[in-house]
Amino acid sequence: MQQLSIFDCPLIEKHTFQIYDKVKLQLVDESTNFEIYNYRKYYYDHFIGKMGTVLEVRGNTIMVQISEEIIQCEACELEWIA
């Protein structure tokens, strides 16, 4: 048995993220994922709408650097910037 985090749930991805992609962190809809919505809203609200860089992709978990801080994100929270 393996313990899962809120970042391990398989959701439909719009884009396959790669290292050094430019992304923008978005607040997911509360009805889409209640846990991620509340986590971002109350702990990382100052990063919502900010651009960052993908540093690592591990399955459903994507490590993003935004303003000197590295945070774990789910693909559904990120908008790819061309």
C-alpha cells in the first residue's frame, strides 16, 4: 500500500510539460479539485497568476520555480506559456 498526496491524482493534462517550460500558476476551480483549491488559496495565494519555470517533472507532480521559491504543482494548475 502506498500513501498518495494531493498531487498524485491522475487528471486530464492539457500539455505535456518539459523542463524549462514557462508556465503560469492558476487557481483550479473548487469543484474540480477541492484539496488543491484550498491548499493554493490559503498557502500560496501570492503565487497565483505568476509566471515560473518548470524544473522537474515527476509523473503528475511538476516542480516549478516562481520568484526564488520552488513549489510542487499539478498539471491542471499550470498554463503553458509559449
